[in-house]
Amino acid sequence: MLNASIENIQPLYKSATLPFFLSAVEKFSTESLPLLLQETNNLHYSQLLLLKITNLLVLKYQFLHRHEHLLARPFGLLVDPSNSCPLRCPGCLHNTYFRQHKNIIDWPDGLLSLDTFKLFLKQYAPYALYMHFFNWGEPLLNKNTPQFIKMAKGFCLDTVLSSNLNVKFNADDLVHSGLDFLIMSVDGATQETYQRYRQGGDLELVISNIKKLVAAKKKYNMQSPRLLWQFLTFEHNVSEIPLAKEMAQNLGVDVITFNEPYDVSWGDPSLAADNKHLEKTIFSEYTPDTQNVARTIESIESNSSHIEKCYNQNWHTADGKDNSPLTVTHGNRCPWLYKNLVMDALGRILPCCYVPEKSDKYDYIFSTVTPTNHQDHFNTDCFIEARKKIIGSQTTGAPYHDEKIPYCMDCNNRKVANIDTDNFSKYFNKYNSAHSFKPLLSETSINLLANWSN
Ligand code: SF4
Ligand code: SF4
């Protein structure tokens, strides 16, 4: 029934006005709830899933029509628990050069507070599918990171963390948080090679942390987090690929991938990327961790009243601003301005994962999450002006905060929409598998939700 309804909505993307489209989505949501409830026997879980699906339907409509002001929320959330990092990788804003020239990059040290995280979570997590806990810092420097993950799971978010593992942390807490995926950045199998890129890194500490994580997974009998060893391939380290594979297998890592790094020669001219050894070895096939999924579903009860409130909110009345459909264009697009929201450890909202620079001309910070800032951070003047520019509509050209313009105004990186079909599929199928009911969404439905091309 869900699938048939999603398929029926598709023709409306081209023909319907926004009010008509929203009515169809609301009808879909109301009619689907009792049917989903029969399958899941869990009201708030059903409401949450429908909230995420309806949000995707509306978001796709608003992207295809290049709306400037959005009723829908982002489906992917990126959060930095820490702005700091103990390492100095040459291609990163934490490298030695930027540490010595603090007037170039606008990236103050700091750790994300629980209060700021809660504000962000409440506003966006009910609608989103995943949260990535990394951007430009080492997330495990923040002792609250396992708590952040637990809270995100309370809204059924898939959680991914990327770490260099050069920190002492409580592996039991991290595993028990319900984290789904852990990317471990280890680009070498001996200390000498490893530290060429991961400057200041200690491979012995990394290996001991991997052992603790594997032991914690055994202790709690958990398949998650799935442990992914990510090895960036440079000319100086590819000779250690066989040894790294052997070590990963012996340690109990699930997957090792050999990926080409982006160009870091500007940070260290002696480092040359290698693209001839890209490969992936899977030591254990991915299967959803049904125990973790069951715990996740249980944990959403702590947010039941908020979920209910969001589910019952009428899309029509979510905002009074005019959003009449524009002609669908094949022109410029930047999906970042629709699909993601990025917050650093200081609560600063960025348009994407670009490094904010200190600039008199450009504004890289589109909003800041604070207890007194009640605006929708996804619809600030900066976001709206940036979306206007991308679709080629008239911008005011007026400077915003501190006489600056949003960085997007002059950014040329506006790629074809690449929406995460695989992630959508993994997300919805994982929750099906935990309940052994029929797949919630068919492959066709998932493709319809994820295909934003026009
Ligand atoms: S580990 Fe990551 S955040 Fe830290 S310096 Fe290296 S690239 Fe930057
Ligand atoms: S237009 Fe450029 S700066 Fe703006 S969100 Fe897209 S990629 Fe980032």
C-alpha cells in the first residue's frame, strides 16, 4: 500500500502546485498510519517512519522546483562533536601551516555541548535519516560523543563516526551507544609509514583502540558498529597494503578499503597520491544488527511526545511563506543546500563541508544554534539567498552579517544531484529486517524517493 501510494504521488512532481502536492502527501500519511501500525505494532515508530518518508517526498518536490524557502527538512545531518584534532595531516586545516597562520582559516577549537546538540536534534532529527559525527575534527575528543549517538538513535538515525583513533576513550561506551558505522583512518601498517601522512599519530595507540573496540563488540555480542579501516593510498604507503590487510583481518575489522586521497601536495609536496591500488576487502558481510535495531526502536519512546507533535503538524501550516512552484529547470543545482545541514562543535551552521575561511567578503557561517536563536537554521537569509543564486533567480545582492555575502554566491561547485540511493535502501531495509515484516519500501519506491534528477 505504501509503495502504491508513493508511486501514485510521482506524476504530481511535474503537474501539481505546492498546496495540491502537500494535500496528497498529508492524505498518504494519514491513510498509511493504520496500515503501518498493523505491521509494526508500534505507534511512535510508525509515525517516525512516515514523518521521514513524507519529508523526503516534500524535499524532493522542493528541490525539483528549486524552492528558496523550504518546508521540508534536510535528510542528512553532519555534526562535529569536536573542532579540534591532535594530528596535523598535511591536507587538513589542522596542519602545521594553518596552526602557525591562524588568520587564514576560521576554525576555533572547541567541543560541542549537550545543550547545543539537544537543540539541533529536536529541530531536525525526527525528519532525517542519518547523522555523521565528523567533518573537520576528531569526534572522540569529546567525552559526550557516545551520549550524542545514543540521543540520535532515539530518533532512529543511522549514525556514522570517523576517527583517527589517536585518543584514549571508553570503547565499551562507544559500542554500547548504538553506533552503526565506525570509519578508522589508518594509512600505514608501520609507525614510520603511518606518520608520514598522519603527522603526530601513534599507530600503537590506534591498534590498541581497535582491539578494545573488537573486544567490546564481543562482550556485548553486537555486530555494530561495523568497523571500516580506511587506508588512503599514497606512493609512500602502498607497499604496506598486504600487511595492513593481514593486520585488519587478525584484529577482527569488518572491512578494509584502499581509497585515493584528495590532493594534499599543497600541504606536503613529498606526498603523492596513488590511484593504482584502490580496492576493498570485506572480512565479514554486512547484515543489519537486529539487536541494535530493536534497541533503537525501544529508545524512541523517550521522544514519543515530540514525535507525535511533529507527525501531527500539518504540512500546509508549517510555514505561511509563498512557495509557488517555479518552472522546473535543468540548470544549476547544489543538492547540499537541500539535503544536508552541517553544524560544527560551536553550533555554527555551515552550507556544506567547505572549510570556512576568514574573509571580509564571504559569509561561511549561515546561522548559529544557541538557546536564544529560535529561527529555522535551514531557512536563514544566507540559505535563501544562496538557493536564489543557484537557481538563477534575482538575489538582493545585499550584504548580510558584517557586510558579507554567502559564500555560495561565488562557488562553482554545483554538481548534478547525487542523492544517496544506497543509503536510503540500507536505511529502510534495515528496519524491515528487524521485524521480519514485508519490506516497508520496494526498490521502486526507494528509487523514486532518491532520484532527484530532472
Ligand atoms: S585526523 Fe582528520 S581532522 Fe585530524 S588532522 Fe588529520 S585529516 Fe584533519
Ligand atoms: S554552492 Fe558551493 S559552498 Fe554552497 S553549499 Fe553548494 S558546494 Fe557548498
